[in-house]
Amino acid sequence: MRAVTCNTFDGPDSLVLSDVPAPRPGRGEILVDVHAASVSFMDCLLVSGKYQLRPPTPFVPGTDAAGVVAALGDGVTRFRLGDRVACGNWFGAYADQMVVPEHGAALLPDKVDFITGSAVRYSYGTAYYALVVRAQLKPGECLFVTGAAGGVGLAAVDLGRHLGARVIAGVGSPEKIDLVRKYGASEVIEYNREDLRERIKAVTAGKGVDVFFDNLGGGIFETMTRLMNWGGRILPIGFTTGNIPSVPVNLLLLKNYSIVGTFWGAWMQRNPEESALADAQLFDWIAQGRLHPHVGQTLPLNQFKEGMRLVTDRLAQGRVVLKLR
């Protein structure tokens, strides 16, 4: 089968498209014929040796996919051959077939196509875990999302709007403003051009934000530690700036706010039944038209390097998806 393979941790340019043996599902696993696979920032970090997980090489990158169940391992009870699924694992999606644990897949509603389905679990799953489970976001609260036009950020904007929050979107360039407004942002801050501190004070009447969903880290995170409302929650999602910030803990005491860990992948593994319920809820909302996953670019598998470049250079709006079938 066709598969993108990582032989060394030297980044996306070192990856190759090759022919490899098809995998086989073990106990509690399913084999999926991949129709579409989305590209995440985690994929790019993983093949560059910059993620906390380092699989043995060679391996096939790719966390999120959608396709059709082709084989069942022993003990699988939730799926049947031919089921349409959205699925994921730490790696394996950039290939004609991938193996995933049973708890790492969700039935894909008939109204949701494979390309859209591949763009949901990682991005909307992270947003759901962060906003619903960890922050317990309430209607009327003020939510600030950085990296708001990217895959995870735009999912947070979309879900935050659906949950009744007042959403402030942070973007790095003007061409992303229209998209985040379309997805529900009532205010947009272009933080490479505007004074973040003054804009947050202005749009919150000096109170600060209730929930801060941060994809960037670095100086923006440090600035926001002084701009939280009483009882607020900071959600560190990622560090795409490459800078992991530190926080003076007296700031938490003064405003009684919390910094809440939000590692969706670990939660999914530790709480598979709860994660499966979250998947089902998200796909139900998508099928009903209440949430709208955005795929900005669709590319064939042999253009995987271009897809990863769009993500690493922060040019992607929404998700980038590789189409395999």
C-alpha cells in the first residue's frame, strides 16, 4: 500500500512516499481503508523530533483520518465491516490503510463526508475537551482564542459560539479576519499589529477574559496572565511559537484564576467511554448543521509536504486534508 514514511526525525522534507506492507489489526483494533487524512501541527512536530512522543522509526505520520472499516481485530464490538468512521491514532493516517484502537474511532453520520470527517476528532475533540470538560464554559462568558484561524483554533471559535460564549479571536494576519468572524467571533484582534493588552481591556470593559484558549504560548500567553477575569481559566493547548512560557503564580492568587491542563490525546486514552460520547455529540451537532468544520485546502497524498508546509508556516485556514480515495 502507499504510505508516507518517516525514517529520521529531520522534519517534513525528509519524509518519503513509498510502498509498504499493509498493517493488520490486533486485539481491540480495527483496520480502516483511509479515504481522507487531515494534517495537524502535531504531525509536523512528531516527524521533527519536537513532540513528547517519539515512535520507533520507520513509522507513518498522521493522527486523524476517515474511511471505511476493512477488518476487525479480536474483541471488537463497536464496529462492523463496512462502517464509515472517523478515526485516529498517534500516527499512521498518511497511508491507504491504518490501524486504530476501537476507542479511537467514531461512526461517521451519513450527512458527513470523509474529508469533513477527517477534520473533526483532533481539532473539535481538543476544543470540546478544553471548553466543555476542563473549563466548563458557560453561556455569556468571554472566550479568547489565539491561533483562531487554524484547525484547532477555528474549532474552538465555532464550538465557543455554539455554547453561547462571547468569542474574541486572535489572528496573526488580516486575511484571516473574515473567516473567524464568519465562524462566530464578535471581536478580532490582530496581535502582530495591535496592542493586545489595550485591546483586551477595551473589548472587555477592563474586566479581562473568562476563558483563554491558547495555541501559541510565548509572549502572548505571558501578557494574558495579567488580563484574566476573576475566576478565569487559562487553557494551554500548544506552543506553536516554540516558546514555553512561565507564570508568576502570585497572579493566579490575585485573580483567583486557574491554569488548566488540556491534553486531549491523553484524556481520550484514559477515558475512552467519555471520549466516545464526546465524539458522538460532536458528529451529531455537525450532522445537524450546528457546527461547521472548515477545510481550507484539499490535496492529493503525494502533495503531503505542501500540506505540512501550510501548517508549519501558519498559512492554513481551518484544516488541510489529504485525499487518498
